[in-house]
Amino acid sequence: VYSIKGMEEKYVQIKANNFILNKKEKVLLQIIDVSHSIMYDQQKAENAFLAVSNACVSHELRNPLNSIIA
């Protein structure tokens, strides 16, 4: 995770690959921006939490009302 003043946080993945070129060992570093997938996962988790919370509250409100009506 890195952040630049005035900009949003970015999540990056760093991969290192070794290979041989002209009989010399080289290292290739890849810096991949994975911010969108991280943000998507966080939003998905928040939505799942809200769904469970709403289901619990709804259940707790319906149960006492059903016993009063019956």
C-alpha cells in the first residue's frame, strides 16, 4: 500500500522473475496495481455485512410481533 499526498491509496503487487539473457542472469520486477480488486473485495464484504445485519434486525422485529398478533 502506498499513498501520495492529495491522492487516494493504491495497492500494488510486486512480482520478481529471474531469467537468463546473453548468458547473464537478470531479474524482472513487475509492479501491478491491484487497487480495483481490493476495493471491490472490501465493498463486497461491506454489502454482505449489511445484508446479515438487516436480516437479523428484521427477524428480531418480526418474532415478537407474530407472538402478539397470534
